[in-house]
Amino acid sequence: MSEAILVAVANDVATITLNRAQVHNAFDDTLIANLTTALSDCERNDAVRAVVLTGAGASFSAGADLNWMRGMASASEAENRADSLRLATLMRTLNFLSKPTIARVNGSAYGGGVGLVACCDIAIGVGGVKFSLSEVKLGLVPAVISPYVVAAIGVRQARRLFVSGEVFDAATAAHIGLLHDAVAPDQLDAAVERVLHFLGKGGPLAQAEAKQLALRTGGMTREAAERIDTQNAELIARLRVSAEGQHGLGAFLDKHAPDWAKE
């Protein structure tokens, strides 16, 4: 397993840490593949009752890695589709994991990082951290993570945040349902431990069934998610190679505003 993530199992809990602090735990191919594998390993490990997902350093996850984005900007539509499907598999694996999952949001989350938070059953974050679904600023959309974000915050809030790309704080994240709680930095571990305490009192099979019950009642099944993932991968691949997407990605990578951005 690469050092892109760290996995530690203690007292029936697997803690998975995104370990690319130098780039704010941004996604690249290695992190996506290894996180997907780690989650699948937790699924099969009877010694794991719950999973805590967190980030190393000051951030939870900044979303897409700069070099990864540079590669995707020059890739074909088919290559972009395959890349998006790998990220979709990660999100789907996390969302439908049979074990209870907790996002320990130690720092800011952007783009795909917001997707990881939305895919967890319980999300607890530090007050003062920032969130954003900023893809429209690049001429793109948060396609792959959209089903999970919409399920977490609702269509009305998603419409605003998808089209504005605005930055919002932990208090807003808690108000709209992305976080269940926003706590002081020195209270984060205690808040996570409190949740784990209550999770430890439930039957593992009942918890797995309860989670699927909630998802199914909300209209979200693994089969439906896979179909939507295929459609969304096609969408983001098409936008990445479009004239607007190419200009937006190029402007971002060259560190200047795109032509459409107003002062």
C-alpha cells in the first residue's frame, strides 16, 4: 500500500488517513486506487466495525491534484471517461460500505473532498474550515460526486452551490447537512470518539441493514448509482475536452482567470 494513505486498525475501528499533506491531500490516480482498495479491505475484515476517514496535515482534501488535472486536460475523451469511472468507483465503494463510516473533517474540503464527506454516514468537522464545489469556475461540473452531495444537502442547496462555486464555512456545512456537527479543533477527537461509543453498542448486521435501509428508502441503490456514475463520467469527460473546459482548465493551471470571469 502506498504512503498516499495510511491505515490503522485498533479497537475494531479502521482509521484511514489521506497522507498527501504537502498537496492538501489532493486526489491522484494512486490515492484513488489505494483508498478504494483500503475501503474494500475494510469491507472484508470482520475485525473492523467502523471506519474513520480523515486527512493528514491542515486539510481534509483539496480535491483534484494539480498534476493529475494537467494530465486529464491533455487526455482524450475516452481516457477522461475511464479516469472519472475510477473516481466514481471510489465514491460508490465508500457510500455503500456495509460498515458505519465517519468523516473526521480536520481541515478544508474542496471538490472531490466534499464528495468523500458526503459519502460517509456521519460527518464531524472543525469549525472554521472551508468547503467549495468550485468546478464551474473551471468550466466543469461536480458530476461524479453529485449523487452523494445532493443526497446529503438536498437539491435546493446543491443547485446553489453547484452553479455558484462559492466557498462556505463549517457552520453553513452543518446547517445544510453536509456536516452533522461542527466543533472546536480541540474537541474533534472527543466528538468522533462519542460517535464511535454509540456505534459500538449496535449489532453489526443490524447496522449494515439499517444503512442500506436508509439508502434504499431514499432512492439510492448500488445498481442505480452505477448507472448514474456511467452517465456522469460521460458528462465530465465531454466537458473536460470541450472548448470551455479546456480554456478553464488551462487558465487554472496557468494561474490566471478564465475569459468569462468577472472582477
